[in-house]
Amino acid sequence: MLKRPFTAHPASVGETYGEHFATAGFFARQLFLAAAACAVHALFPFLFEKTASGIIRALHERMVTSRHKPPAGAGAAPQRA
């Protein structure tokens, strides 16, 4: 019963819990870097002019555009976070 909350969403996007953990961790690190670049850019507008937007663009490509679809019947339809 307790296992389902940890496996339902990963299965819906065609991943195991461990794969989803690694992917979500990668996205968290990238978003942290983008946020740090924005903070520095706010103080020094001549630094990191395109860094955050480049990171966001790459993450969008990885998450939305190039997403591998789970096999039919592999779980519920993916939900947007």
C-alpha cells in the first residue's frame, strides 16, 4: 500500500523509482544553477546574460520535446508538474 505513491508517477512516465529520482535530481540541480545565474545577473547585468534561458531551453527539450513515451498500458497518462 505504501509503495504505490512512490511508484505510480514514475511508472506513468516510463521510469523506475530510481530512474525518476536521478532524473528529478538532475532537473533540480540544473534549476538551482539557473536560479543562481539569475541572482548574479540581477546584481551584475553584464554577467550570465543567456545562461538561465539556455538551461531552461535545454530542460524543456529534454522533458517535453524529446520525452520517451512509456509503452501502452504502462500506467496512467503523464501529469504535468
